[in-house]
Amino acid sequence: MQQALTDAQPLAGRRIADNVSRLATPINGWNTVLTGIGTYGTDYTRRAAIAYAGLGAPTPEDVLYPVTVSDSKGRPLDSNEDYVLHFDKGQLPPAQLWSLHVYNSKYGFAENPANRYVIRSTDGLKYNADGSLDIYVQRRDPGESKRANWVSTPAADGPFVLSMRLYAPQNSALDGQWAPPPVKED
């Protein structure tokens, strides 16, 4: 029995890792797990894939986690670049609360110039005159007029990850009709 478990480990690991790539629905460069999380029944491979990916596993009705590692042109997010996440008026995340988190390439918090790793819908965000919202995702301070909407990328050069959290999301997010806008170079 012990030898059978040892022999099965490489195959099981590949099967779980392969399943991770099929968990999410990609829209606008963001990947969001919309179903089959937090309630697995006997789908042990999916349960293992969710645990492998590091998600907390509440149900989608409680929280959604859109994640991206690339910009609107499909290039990896790079801490040397300046980005903007632009929400048109009326297109903010449809949720009771939302947040945007910056992680290093290993999904951990990384030292950054602002010592700030998250921006929340409850922060004192500054909206544009037309009611739209710009979030500045960059290492360099964007200046006084944009600072309230700034979340810093890692101080170290290289790739990083953006992850949103939509708490108590509305149906338009749960059924995939709404997705975060693409991340664009500023």
C-alpha cells in the first residue's frame, strides 16, 4: 500500500496541476473561478486543485477572486512598468465591497515604496469628473492628485500578480457578465 501511494504521487501531482489550469474562466486577461469552489461533493481532484492553487475556498456567492498576471496585450505584468486599471462609470466591481491586491510572483507580499499592498472600495478613492475610476498600479509615486488611487508594485524588478476580491458579489459577477477591465500600460 505504501509503495502504491509513493508510485502514484507523480501522476497525482501532474493531474492536480493540470486541473488548476481549467479552474478559471478567462475574461479581459483576468481569471476567475466562478463555479465548483467551496462545495466539492466527491470531486476530489477539483478540491485538490483549489487547495494547490492556494485559494481560500469560500463559495463564489461569498467572494470571487479575479487574478491576472498579464496586461491588455498579454505581456507579463512587470514592476518596472506603470499600469492603470480604468473602470468606466457604472462598471465598478458589482459587489458589496471589493479590493485590489498586489503580490510578488510567488503570491506573497513584496516590499514596495508605498508599503501598501491593497486598495479597497472603502478607501478615500478619487473619481474622475465623468464618474469613472482609475487605479494606478506602479512602483513610482504618481503624484499628489493620483496618490489616493495608487497601489505600489514590488520594489524588486520582475513579474507580479494582481488579485481582486469581490465580497458578496452580485449576479452579474457570478454569471460572468461582468469582469475586471484589462490592465493597461499608463
